[in-house]
Amino acid sequence: MNAADPDAPVANVDQLHRLEQLRLRARADRQATSVPLFTFGAVTLFFALTEVLRQPSNVAHIGGLSPLALIWPAAFGFLAWYYRRQEARTGVGAGRGSYALMVLLPIAVLFVPFAWLLHFFLSSTGVAALGLLVMALLQRNWYLGISAVAYGVVMTLEAYFFLSYRLVDLGQEVGVVNDLFTDHATAVVLGLTGLGMVAAGLVAGRREARES
Amino acid sequence: MSADPVPPDCGDPAVSRLHEVVHQPARLGILTVLAETRRADWPYLKSVLGLTDGNLGRHLEVLAGEGFVKITKGYEGKRPRTWAEITTSGRKALASQIAAMKEIVERFEATKGK
């Protein structure tokens, strides 16, 4: 195609459309959106389960931090392992950024001077959401980025029990509050958030299957 | 093959930003896929772009010659495996190419409306 050709703009439209299709297909082939969303959803559902079982209050805390915070480095480690295995199996690379580096983020904020403030204000889950947002921005994956922001906001608010208090208030208004409801309001919020992430992952997975 | 932008003397800044090496459809496709995946192996590129071994090899050679991709050959067990990885200059060339193409289209749309 000669760019100086009078038909070049029309050809460029076709070419740009074809390139966008290729980009979407490559993104779908590497399951760039669904797998991180499923992972975050699964971890959040696990948090909800431990909340129901009252695990966090029973286990010993390390320096005031729950050992459950270590689940985020494990989750990023799983994502790094998954994409490495996929690359070896299918020949599709993992895209920009590195989930392996993100393993260090939740740990680094504990030890880097003043970075612990981030951990203090956002909670370990908020820091993990920030890591997911960084990956989404590096990969220009807007769906993943918006999901990471929504997840980070919800989980940070819930770190201060903001949403579970609102849920209890709502329960009082409609007259369904009892001790069980009050005790498990946080688990309900975490469970709904986890299900929300899984649902977002399912939507992304369906789109990936269609475009792949 | 020259890597000079084409055509050099047409006077349109967007057209003159088009890169002869990158503007070829198969090579644009290779760079687009690699920009998304960072790296990909030979069979994947071949299948996603619908190219033959010979075509893919020739286009990758041209892109590697310009420093836009890096080719790595190795073995996985006894099976040879070839990977192509996009370089920083490859990303820049692709971004500039797409921006120039979009500019041409936008200008065309604007003049069509007059």
C-alpha cells in the first residue's frame, strides 16, 4: 500500500480495524483479563470464608499484621507462574509488566521507609489492588484497570468496616438485624465483592473466548 | 530495503511519518501482536497472522534488521523453538505508525465532510 495513494485513508481505516482485531485476539489468547480477576475473586472469597470461621481473630498476628496478608504475594506468585506456564505451552507471551515483580510489592511496602503508610491507609488488599492497577495500566487493559480501582475502593472502605456498618444500618432499617447478621456483615461484604470479581472474570472470559 | 519514511517529499507531515518497513501489513501485524504479548513463538505468530514459514521468516528478518524485534532461537528438550520479542524502538515505531495512520484517516474524514 502506498501511503500517497488517494485511497490510502480508506486502506488505513481497514488496516487500523485489522490491527485492532489482531490486538484483541492476542489479548484474548493470553487470557490477560479473566485470570487475574478470577484470582482476586478467589482470594476474596477465601477472606470471606475465614471471616465466617473467625480465623483472623484466632491466629497470631505478626507485628500487628495478619498472616493472611501473605496471601497477596502468593496470589501474584500464582499469576506469574500461570502466565509463564501458558507462555511455554501456547507460545503467547505474558505482555508488559511482571506479576513476579508484583509479588514483592505487598512485601516491599512493609519494609521500604514510609511505604508502610501506603499499607496503613490502604490495607494489604488495597496495596494488592494497586499492584493489579499498575499491571492493567502497563498493559493498557482498561477493563482490568476499572475492576482493580473498584475492587481497591471497596476493599479499602471495608478495611475500616465502612460497608459492613452501612449494611448493618440497612438491616436495621428493614428490620432483619440479629446477632448473626451483625457478626457476619463483613463476611457478606467480602463474599459479595469476591463474587463480583468472579462475575467480572466470567464476563472477561466469555469475551476472550469469543475473540480468541 | 530502505528504512526511510515514505514518501519523503509528499509534503504531508502525517504521510511522511509513515515508515516504509513498518507500513507493510504483515509487519504491522507482527508488531501489533508482539506489542500486546511482548514475545511470541514462531507457530503462534504464523497461525495468528496466517503467514507461511517463508513469509514470516522474511518479515521477521526485516524487522530484526531494523532493531524492531529480537529473535531468540533455543531448544525446549529436543525441540527447537524460535521466539520473537518486540524492542523499545519497535514499540515506538508501531505507536508512531498508528498515530500517523489515524491522523491521515481523521484528516480524510474532515475533508470529506466539507
